[in-house]
Amino acid sequence: MRLSARVDYALRATVQLAVSGEDPVSAERLATAQEIPAKFLESILLQLRRGGLVTSRRGPDGGHRLALPAAEISLADVIRVVDGPLLGVRGHRPEHLGYPGAAAALQDVWIALRASEREILESVTVADVAAGELPDKVRRFTEDPKAWE
């Protein structure tokens, strides 16, 4: 799986907003805290706002905050807002692909990969990451030394 810089930054920004609680956080402060290029972050925050995950308020007491409780926002939600559906193959959903002959089983592999990806990304919330307390099934994967290679 390859995640874009945009997704990486969006995930980091939402986790930072989660630890900030109800207080609005300026884009500049978010960018500094997570070492994200400020201009890039502004466009990401706009996407997150349009996707209903972040709200913003202008003015001296303004800034950004999560639109929902962090425990209700999965990592998959953030990824979908920023990059679209999970696991596409050449821009197509795997269930819409078909391969001839010996490669026919590849479609099943892509479907299984997407299901596995969903299982992890939909079970981990922004609150889990912010608290450093990942679900057991995720933690078990990270305990395998081969996962780190």
C-alpha cells in the first residue's frame, strides 16, 4: 500500500486536532506541530472541511477543530476524503475489473487486499492514534518482526 503525502499530512493533522480538544487550532500551529508545509496543509484542511471531518472559524480566536469526536473518525474516513476510495487498480474499483486466462485470480487478490485494508483502517480511529492505544488486532501485526521489513 502506498499512501500519498497528502494522506499522511491529513492523518497527522487530524490526530493533532484530536489532542487539541475543543480549542480551535490555527493552520500555522498545526503545520508547525506536525512539520507540514503550511500552504499544502491549508488545501488539505479545506478538503477535510468539505468532507465534514473538520470545521473552521475565522478571526483572532479562530482556527480548525474536528467536526466529530475523534473516536468517530476512522483513518479510512480521512483517507477517503483526501484520496477517494480505498484500493483502486489503475483508477478502477477491483470489482469492476476482469482479467483473462491465467491472471483471472488477480481480481480476487485485489478484493481480499481491499478487505484487509478496510479491516485495519476502519477499526483504527483518530482517537486511538492520538492516545497511542491501537486495537489489539493492529498491535498484533506490529509485534511481528517481519512487519517492520
